[in-house]
Amino acid sequence: MEKLSISKGLKIKFHGMPESSLIKISPQKTIGLSAQDIPYIRPKLLVKEKQHVKTGSPLFCDKRDKTIQYVSPATGTIQKIVFGPRRKLLEVVIQFDLQDDYVLFEAISRSHLETMPKGKLISQLKEGGLWQCFRQFPAKDTADADHNPPMIIVSLNGNDLFSPYPEVILDQQMEHFEYGLDILKKFSNRIIVAVNEKHYDKLGQIQKWISHTVPDMYPSWDPGVILYHIKESSEDNLSWCISLDHLIMMAKFISSGQYPVDKIMTLTKPNSINSHILTRQGVSINALLQTVHSEQSMTTGHFNGRIVTPNTHVGFFENTINIIPAQDKEKLFGFILPGLQTPSVSNTFLSRLKDTVFQMDATLHGEKRACINCSYCENICPNDLLPHFVMKAVVNENIEEALQLGLLDCCQCGLCSYTCPSKIELTTIFSNAIDSYYKDKV
Amino acid sequence: MHPLKKIFDQLEPHFTGTGKYKAIEPLFDATKTLFFFPSPKTTVRPFIRDFLDLKRYMSFVILALLPVLIFGIYNTGFQSGLAQGERLGLISSFLMGAWYVLPIIIVSYGVGFFWEILFAVIRKHKISEGFLVTGLLFPLTLPATIPLWQVAIGISFGVVIGKEVFGGTGRNILNPALTARAFLFFSYPVSMSGNVWVAVQNNIDGITGATALSINGASQGTSIISALTEKGFDLFSLFWGLIPGSIGETSAICCLLGAIFLMITGIANYRIIIGGILGLFVTSILFYIISDSYYTWAHAGPFYHLCAGGFLFGISFMATDPVSAPGTNPGRWIYGFCIGFFTIILRVVNPAFVEGVMLAILFMNVFAPLLDHMVIQYKLSKRIPNV
């Protein structure tokens, strides 16, 4: 096991971190399959409203590769298909029956997996709706099945600070985990399993599979950060990654032949004890919580994700729902207060003098200004980018220069936007630039 | 609701939308946000944000300048008293100093903000806090006797030509406050030159008092140190700063206090300040060793060079302006070091200028993008390409 030394990241401690306990919440009447959190997808609907679907039947596929299907996480009748502006598919909502009726695939035992042809495994994953678990760098698009990745990175911690803990997801899942690693070995010779060092001790038997530990500091467990710190050549830039919960799902699916519907997620609210939640894929947010105040933001991650509303459903790639206070309040002389309770990576608040756990809020704390070259973004970027220079290249539409400066190494952790005193939306600028470059290229 | 907030809310319709004073909306906005710090909800990821913003950032520079400002006001009054042959007390020195210094600051802020507001209105953006610093830095680099119309012209040049023609804050190549000073320095050398005029109340023209840097020991045939000591510029007074000179530059200790505050809070990059002091030390020691001109500043040694003139003021407050300094850390070390180096070169070798720090900083401002370019090229050569 190797200890990765990553020096830059966010060292602030937050209130409301989830506890390791697990409670069960059953979903209410509807289950949804969201298309909003699937990067780059151009969905093509395969079903109509009022149609009855089984658990595992395809609801839509990707126009770019129609063999990659996205399947229903429940059995029931399609209640409605929600479109956004310009008829963009947002989600398919299913009113579900009490009993699951599965679309059955071939169940493959661990010993048979080894002899199973790779092509068959790929088509089963694509048909079963789980090929999307494999994401390919640099843009983290759905992996290209014809490509042999130089390595596959499994990060046991999720992409946000508040994502479920690995020890909770892995509880009694040792076999599935090992089975999952066997699946990965069919695709690449080099499997990286990385975990936040804080969680390493709690993993028990799993420890022997860990190849790297990373410091307990967001976002050092992000696959993009791990890749940047271990890559040796530019071929490694086309590696794949998969998250832990998806690896377990994949293993359950191939070994049982049924679409796995369980999902472990976290729900964090201010001033409350936040347990992990065992629920179902595509659960409606209504089922998880009753009310959100107007002075709160509900997101699927503090740094990543999107703003969600209670009537929508949790996406395939989302496993944390965060309620963050967001009081749009103007503070008298706010810019010069000593700030004992105001977290900052800079040394301009007294809160830096003592080790405090902070309650964050979802407001901007200032107004947008021009970049003044202060290098706060550079000091926090885990992948050693010079975000201010990259941003200037992107804004000047000099994409070549931006790429040379390492734009594609950006893991979109959001820390540059987090720290910018001029409140420039660096992460949005980078992610748009990567998207448009990637779409042009493909 | 706060009563002040009520007033702003009542005034707001006049300045926004179809209001009567829509044209000066940026001014209203700047005043309002000075009192009531805005914090709108985030709409894009990351949803949480750091509490530091540019208003606080710039206010910290003002805080760091306070010791320099207060001492500068006191010293101006004190020197003016000395020139009249009396030793003024603390309060009267302070009042006398304020009489000279405050008008300069008011003119600098007033005229500068006029240009800032004008450009903000035309370009339809908010007023940047950067000028709060520029508007205070500039007066502190001037002698107290400067005519106010020159202050107005100087700050106009600094803001318009030094900053706004490049696109405003964040896009300027040169430090606007130093650009303003350089403009006055070359346009009106009489009011700006090394022989600073000590402000005297009853005498419009003032009387001349040499600054430390214009002294040499050649006429008396004594060493530079004894010549300095004889004129009252021993290391002790240079350090504390009760000597004639520009308003803000005389006291080394006040500049150091500001510099330490800025370095601890991380507002100024310590690499520039430490690099600059290192550059100054190395170069002045080299001159001390190799030079045989016993009477001149070449032989003054590092501590005299550090405390005399405007070096500490310049390196702490001017060179650390993040916009005109390099944006990479190795670049900042080189930049700082070169400022120290060129300051000594100008002071010692160039007979045209007794003080070199202003020109050294402006010169390195021009080279900052080149330093960045070199550092980035080097860094990229170490990176595994991803294109």
C-alpha cells in the first residue's frame, strides 16, 4: 500500500458530517430515473407514458451509442416523462408496484466470470444499465468499451465531503467487492483502490485490497486527483474510474442477474444528527425529507452536484443530499468584522486562530470582481494547475493555451471557485470549456 | 430592520431601473455595499464559498497602511515645526501634519473616485475596491508640500493612463499609484526631487531639507556613514523615521509593521517582500565589498539602504500589488529580488536619480508577465501533457 502525498486541498472542518449509523427509509409512491446527472448523454426515449415497465427494462438509451441503456430502477407504470427547456429530457417518473418484477439476465458465479468472454460482459453491462458506472478520463464521459484503459481507479470515498463512508457501503459486502474487482481485472491490468486514510482503519478485511491511501482533506480522494498524482505518461490520461457504490452494484448485477435496487446515501441537515440512509435507486427526494425552508438550498453535494427541488428524484450518480442554510442577508460592515465563526482558507479572519468546526452556508459572501492575480486558487488546487492563468486563456478563447496549461487535468472539485476572493466562477468556466472542447473532439 | 438599511432601501428606486439618478448607480451601489455587505445565494457549484472577498482584501491593505499614515501625519507636522525652529508636541505636530496631509489625501480620493465612477458608469460595472488602496498609497509617496493641483493631475494620470486604458482593475500592467508618482516625478521634478521641501506654515515656498539619500560625504571627505550621522540620519532615526521625506516613506518601523501584518494575513505575498529585502541585502553587500568610493551610498551597507528612502514602503505596499506583480510563486521571488537589486543599482550607480525604488518597481512591473511566462514554460515542461 502506498501513501499518496497530496499537499493541497481544503483543510476546514465542517458541521453536519454524517455518522456511520444506517437507517432505512422506504421510497414513497414514485421512483424516477434522472437524466440530468449523466454527463454528456443525449437521451433517446424508449418508452411512453402509461406504459408498464419491469425493474431493469430500458427507459432510454444514449443516442451516441444506442447499446448503452439506462434502465428502470422499479417495476410499475410510467406516470410522466419530464422535459426541460428545449425538450431536454429531465427524468422519467414511475409509479411503482409493491412487488418487484425483474428483467432477468444470466447470473454468473465468480468462477465462471474468469472464463466469460469480455464482449459478453460488456453487452450485459450495457443492456443492464450499468455500463455507465465506468467513466473515462479526461472528461469523465461514459467509458469507451473498445478502449483498453491503462488503469481503473476505484475511489472508496465519494466525490463530495458528505458522500457515504466506505465502511458503511462495504459493510457485509466483502464478497461483492472482491467480485467487483474481478470484473475490473477483465478490463485493465492495473486496478487502483484508494481510500481516505481516516477510513482505512475501519475497513477490516478490505484493507488488503487497498493500493493507495490519501490524506483526509477534500478532494484528495477524487479519482481525478489520484490520477494526476500517480500518472506516469500521457497514455494514463485515458484511464477509467468507478465509484465504490457502482462497483458493488455491478458485482451484484452480474452475480445475480438482477438489477440491484438498493442505494446507500447521506442526507445532511444543519443542527441534526445525520445518519446514512439505506433506500432505493431513484428515490424521490420527498420521501427523504418533508420540508425545505426558503432560506435553505438543497443540493446534491457541497462542491459538486446540482440544486434539486423536493419533487425530483435522486440520480444514479448522486448519493448525498445536502440542506445548506442560505440566508440572503446583508451584514452591516460585514467586510471588516473580525469573524470568529467565519471559515476561510485565508488568514484574514480570527477564526483561523482556533480549531473550529464550521457551519457553512450557500451564499457568495461578496460580489464578482476582476481577477487580481492573488493566487489563492493556485494555492488550493490539488492538481497543481494555475487556475487564474487557465481561466484567462479560456476567457480569451485560447483553448490551445488552456489545454497546455493543463485544463484537462482539472478534476472539477470546485475549490478554486470556493476560494476566489473575486468570486469568479472558475469551476463553471473550466467545466464549460472542457465540455465544449470534448464535444467538438468526439 | 436597521434604520440605515431603511434609508438605502428608500433611496434605491432613484438609482436603479428608471430612477432619476440611474447614471450614478455604481456610486450608490458602492456606498450601499460598504455598509451592507452583500451575500446572494449561490446558483452554481460549488455551493459554499469562502468568506474572504475583495472588499475585505483591500480593507486589509488600508489597515496595514494605518501606522504609516498616522506616523506620516505626525512626522510632517513635527518636521514642519523643526524647520521653524520649534519642537512641537504630539498633538500640535499631529494637527499641523493633518493640516498638510489631509487635503492631499482628500484630493487624491476625490479626483480618483471621479474617474473610477466615470469609467464604471460607462463600462457598466461595479466600482472596484482596488482604488481604495491606490487612492491612499499615492499621497503617501508625495512630499507634504506638493501643490494640490499636481496631486489631482497625478492621480488622474495614474487612474486613467495607468489603469483604465488597459481595461480597469486587474488588467493594468503598472501599479497605478506608482504610475501617478512617476508622472509627477518626471513632469514636476522641482516639487518631487530628492531635496524634499519641508512643509512650513508661514512660508509658502517652504525651505529645503535634504533627504538621506541625497547626502554624500565627498565634500567633507568623510565616510558616508559619518556624513549621514552628522546630518541627523543615523540608523536609529532612519529606522524610527523622524526625518524629512515623503509623507509615508520615512519610518522603517511603520512600514515593517504593515509588511508583517500583510504577510501574516496573506494579503501580500511574503515572497515579494522577503525576496526584495534579500535582493537589497545581497546587492548592497556586494557594493560594500567591491566599491572603493568611500564617500557615497555604495559604501553604506545593507541596513542603511534598507531603512533609508522609500524602499520598505515600496516593497511592502507597492511591489506587493498582486495585479502588477507576477502570478506565479517563483516569479514572485525573482521579481522581489530584482526590485531590491535595481533599487541599489539606481541609488548607487545612476547619478540622475538619488532614489531608485519607484523606477525599480515600475521596471519589474513591466517584466512581470515575462517572468510568469518563463516560470509557466518551466512548469509545463515538468507536467505530463494532457491534450
